Amino acid sequence: MPITLPKLPYSLDALTPHMSRETLEFHYGKHHKKYVDTANQLIAGTELDGLTLADMVQRATGKTLNNVAQAWNHEFFWKCLTPREQQPDGELERALERAFGDVETFRQHFTQAATDVFGSGWAWLVMNDDGSLEVATTRNGDTPLTDGRLPLLACDVWEHAYYIDYRNDRAKYLEHFWALVNWEFVAENLGTAAPTAKAPDKGQRQGRHAAR
């Protein structure tokens, strides 16, 4: 079964003024679509054909991995955004406080990690297999799925994610990113993870929030 380009969970102009319709037309309609189309060409007739996209990411290598991972990353990224401004609360807020001290400190760490990505890549909030939360980064099309970390939140920092709206000002893009974060989706990811270990508090973590 081929990979499909998922329908966006909002209209192309729903994220303005933080992310323009033109950005979505290019980022979703051209870049994401190209990853999907290329991945389908590469998996056709192989043992990957018919697997879920997440399973393809776990098994693919080389050029195929680059494209299936980017297809997965983008599908996840769109779900991380919403036109309805939100704030973390409940168990998600408590988990961020345990891991980083408070929500604002988490945002600062995440923003700094995303800013520091050299070239193209991604910033993530992930859950490790011990239940701890961590800010991490990946290069190019890499994804935390391939090393056993569960993504909770993603920010695309490839230039095509922000160049139309913010030119080379990644920092300004990240300022606007926080107005779009779908905290309900992040909370759902945290809830379905059902970690077996409680996330360690800030004093126990010894800097695990640092970007990789």
C-alpha cells in the first residue's frame, strides 16, 4: 500500500499570521508531497511496501530512509500545530515541571536547541525509554524513532519551513512557533506513552535536556 499525503488538520490559511498560506502551499504541498512521492517510488516492490510508515522508518536505509523519515516527520509536525492558541496544563504541565523546572525553562531550552541546529534539521521533545523527557535535535531527515525515543513535539528548522515568512531569521520563526503549538496533541502523545518510570526531577536529570 503506498504512502499517502495526509490532509492537513486545518486550512492552508488557518495559521496566519504566524505561518502564511504561501509557506504551507510550498512546505506541505511541494516539499512534503515530494518526500511522499519519492518514498513511494523507492518502496514499490520491496519488503517495505505495505508496512506502516513508522515501521518503514525502523527498517529502511539510505535514500529510502531519508524520504520515509521525512514523510513521517512532516506528518507529525503538522499535528503539532493548531490555529487555536493553547497552553500546557494538567499532567503535561507537571511532567515539564518535573523534567525542566517549569514550562518557560523548557521553552527556553527547546528554542535554544532549535536555534543551534547547524543547517537543516529538527528540534524535538522526546520521551526516553525510562520515562524521562528530553529536548533533542536531529540532522536533516533523521528522527528519534530510529533510536528508540518517543517524539512528543517537533519543530521543523529546515529553511523551507520559515524562509518565505521570515527569510533567514530562524529565531523570529521560533518566536511565532510557540503561538501555534498544539499542546493537546503533545499531551495525547504523553498520555499514550504510559511510561513505566516516573520522569526524574530537575535535580536528578544532570543536564539531560541538552540538545544532542
